[in-house]
Amino acid sequence: MRSHAMKNVTITLPEELVVRARVEAARQSKSLSRFVAELVEDRCGSAADPLAALEEFWTGPGLPGASKGLISREEIYAEREEERRHSQDLGAEE
């Protein structure tokens, strides 16, 4: 793991998990903080270039299911345009 500016983070874990994590960290001669940091880095990957990581995030597949069922921007604008036209048509009939 490369040396970067560090940020304190508070996490909440079940007591039993903390005990197991401390034991495993000690087995590896690591602090709990370093042990957790390495697990997170393994899971998330290490970003040698933070800009590249942002690019990957913005161009990636997104969060599966997060936008499921949401209408697209084009559909929103089409609905607004239809509502505007309908309102104009109603106003012209009066």
C-alpha cells in the first residue's frame, strides 16, 4: 500500500467481527487500521492516479439497478413539452 495523506474514518462493526479482525491483524503483525485499509484497497482497487479513478467512475457502468425504472432526461423533456403544448391548446380554446 502506498503512503498517502490519511483520513480518519469511523466505522461501526459488530463486536465479534472487531475481535476477529484484531486477531487477524495481530497475526499479520499489522495495526487494525492498516489491516482494514488493505482490505478496502484490495476490494476497491488502488488508484495510482486519482484522476484515472474518477474517470473510471464517471464512465463506468454505474450502480446496477440504481436508475432502474427511472425515466431518461429525454423522456422528462418530452413530457414537459407535451404538457406545455396541452396547456397552450387549452388556452387557445377559451
